[in-house]
Amino acid sequence: MMLDQVVLLAAVTVLGLLEQAYFSLKVIYARRKHSVSPPATTGPPEFERVFRAQANCSEYFPLFVFSLWLAGIFFSQALAALFGLLYLYGRYLYFHGYAESAQGRLEPLYFSAKMLWVLIALAGAGVICTMTQVYLGLDLLHFFSHV
Amino acid sequence: MMLDQVVLLAAVTVLGLLEQAYFSLKVIYARRKHSVSPPATTGPPEFERVFRAQANCSEYFPLFVFSLWLAGIFFSQALAALFGLLYLYGRYLYFHGYAESAQGRLEPLYFSAKMLWVLIALAGAGVICTMTQVYLGLDLLHFFSHV
Amino acid sequence: MMLDQVVLLAAVTVLGLLEQAYFSLKVIYARRKHSVSPPATTGPPEFERVFRAQANCSEYFPLFVFSLWLAGIFFSQALAALFGLLYLYGRYLYFHGYAESAQGRLEPLYFSAKMLWVLIALAGAGVICTMTQVYLGLDLLHFFSHV
Ligand SMILES: N[C@@H](CCC(=O)N[C@@H](CS)C(=O)NCC(=O)O)C(=O)O
Ligand SMILES: N[C@@H](CCC(=O)N[C@@H](CS)C(=O)NCC(=O)O)C(=O)O
Ligand SMILES: N[C@@H](CCC(=O)N[C@@H](CS)C(=O)NCC(=O)O)C(=O)O
């Protein structure tokens, strides 16, 4: 494994880390604005939507990073990085949509969920191909290109 | 690092991602069924148990994946993959047990916690062996097999 | 990628896993002590502070591990491991400070947030250097050392 085979995945991950840090800062500002001091997590709906938006994005962030790297290493770095950027963009819209209204979270949620499914599918396909090669000696990609 | 040295870890991770996606869908259905619209996270106990079951599994998922990969890379891929599968099976039982009743979560929780401890122990042992080899020039495994 | 190039990162990660396991056990004890049975997450402030301290540390744990590894692989393993240890120490203080009082969480929070920013910055710098080398053929480190 050479660094150039994963550097795009690393770049998308760093962007994701910055996005998560940004969401956290937004929750801290919302806590101040609406006077919701820790350990409380409930308050006016405006606060709760920002709080939940960050919580939801945090919950999915590891799933996203794992899918990104598996798809990039076992399938294609360029494709994984592309869908990864789209996912992060979707999550940006999700956060701001949810902060506006509960309804506003839905469209970007569907979009980012689709991007995550694509990454998981690429990861799954790549892993299955590698397993058939390693354990059955069968090169599936080569096989299909000759059918 | 060759792909065949981690492909089983990758396969178990993809299964874990699918399991987490399944738990998320279950929360979405429970929100509809019990009419608990975001950003609310409280409602009838049936809903709260499903909600917390997914939250608890999500909280532990990164710990699980990190332990799995460290155990697999520094100790043994096959053993890590095996205990990883058992962990995911335990979490499946935990989710459904918790959805049934708070009591129902306990037995599978103990089981999956044990599997996680095994993975952390394998990771720790593997890392210590590698460190003594790299920094002290001592091959512990070789050493013990000659005592 | 050889194991000696990441073994310190692995060691810090295992310490982090043990720390998270310790925080989880603390929540379980607090649940017993204050009789807050799952799925409830609210109760006396003493319980809620312990509960939120663990939730907050869990939320940041994946961000920490991803930053640690990217900083260590793309910048410097020794520096990443050092700031990683400081982060984990800060989180230990955060947990116990927060358990004492909401105020008590603030100083260690600022400290561990700073350590996390350092790791993200090292990761970002390392990734940018590698990208300019891979895609532009420019060796930035070499370039600056000759200016
Ligand atoms: N933790 C999530 C799991 C499922 C999920 O991702 N739900 C989507 C669609 S209902 C969502 O936007 N949840 C809002 C939230 O987590 O606050 C939940 O409680 O809803
Ligand atoms: N976040 C967990 C941390 C500790 C933990 O994993 N507890 C186990 C045993 S009490 C559990 O099943 N918790 C239920 C839950 O998280 O809803 C909690 O709040 O309890
Ligand atoms: N989930 C966090 C996100 C932002 C954050 O990390 N906040 C710091 C400073 S206010 C904290 O210590 N939060 C306490 C907590 O999460 O319970 C929150 O709800 O506050």
C-alpha cells in the first residue's frame, strides 16, 4: 500500500473532520444562544434541531469513513473520493436544513443516504472480488470482461 | 500490507455496516409507528428501547471496528474475523432483545462485551509483541516457544 | 507500509479503547447508584453529567482516532502519538471534571480540543504535502528547506 493509493481518501476524511468540528461549534453557539447549559440536551425546538443534526451526523460519521476507505482500497480511490465528497456536501445541506425545520432535513438526508449506500456497495463489491481472487483463485473482473 | 492480509477484516466490517444500516432503518420505522417525529427522542417505552438500542450499538461500533482491525493486523486475521462475527451476532441479539424489553438486552450485552474484550486483548497483545520487537529487538513469540 | 511505521499509533489507539471502556463502566455504575434503568437517560444531575461525559467522549473518539492515524501516517508517527497521548489525558480530566460539575469540564475540554486541532492540522499538512508530490511532482518539504 503506497500513500498515493489512499491520499485522496485521506483528503476527503480531513474535510469530513473539519465538517464535524464545524457542526460541534454550531452546537456550542446554539447552547449559548438558547441558554441550554450541559448536561441538558433539551430546550427550545430551534436548539434541539441543531443538537440532533450534529448528533445524527456524528453517529453516521464513522460509518461514512469506514465505507469510504473500504470502497477506495478495494474498488476505486477516485470513485470513492467522489461519492465521499458528495456525501459530505449532502451532510452540510442536512445540517442546515434540519436547523431550519425538521422537514428541511429530509431531502438532503435521502441524498446523503444514497451516497452512503453507493460507498457500501462499492466496498462490498470490491471485497467480494478480492475474496474470490484470494480464496478461489478466480479473477471476477477479468472473467466478466471476457463473457 | 497486502489486501489478502486484511480482506476478512474488510468483509466483517462491511457486514457490520449493513447491520448498523439495518438498525437505523428500524429506528425510522419505530419513529413512524409510534409517531415520534424528530427532533424528539422520547416517547412510549417501546420506541425508546429501539432508539437506545441503535444509539448504544452506534456508540460501540467504532470501538468494535478499531479493535477488529488492530487485532487482525497485529495478532491474527482469522481469529479477529471470527470474534468479529460473534460480536456482530451478539449485537443483533442485543438489538432485538432490547426492543422486546430492557431485561432482554442484558444477556446478549454480556456476550458482545466479552467478544469486544477478546478483540481488545488480542490487539493489545499483538501491539506489545510488535513494540518489543521493533524497539527492543526481542521476538517474544519466538522466545516463549523456546522456554 | 510496515508495522513499525504505525505501531505507536496502534498503541495509543488501544489505550483510547481502554479509556472508552472505562468511561462506559462508569456510566453503568452511575446507572446502578442513581437507579436510572435503561432506556432512561435522564435522572439526577450527578447521573446526567456522567452520562453526557461518556456520550461526549464517545462522539469525539472516532474523530480522534482518524486524526491520529492520518497525522501519524502522513506527517510524523512520533508527534501524532505524543499529541494523541495528551488528548487521551485531557479526556480523562474532562470525564472526571464533568462528573464533578458542569463547570469542571471546561478547562480539560479546551485542552483536549487543542490537541485534536493539532492532530487535524498535522493530518491536513501531511495530506497536502503528499498530494502536491503525487499530483504536481513538487516536494514541498524539500522546497521550503532550500528557500
Ligand atoms: N438516530 C436516528 C436514526 C435513524 C435516522 O438516521 N433517522 C433520520 C430520518 S428520521 C433522521 O434524520 N433522524 C433525525 C435525528 O436523528 O434527530 C434517529 O433517531 O432518527
Ligand atoms: N451509553 C451507555 C453506556 C454504558 C452501556 O453500554 N450500558 C449498557 C448496560 S446498562 C446498556 O445496555 N445501556 C443501555 C443504553 O445505552 O440505552 C448507557 O447509557 O448505558
Ligand atoms: N454534543 C456536544 C457538541 C458540542 C460540544 O462538544 N460541547 C462541549 C462544550 S459546551 C461539551 O462539553 N458538551 C457537553 C455535552 O456534550 O454534554 C454538545 O451537546 O455540547
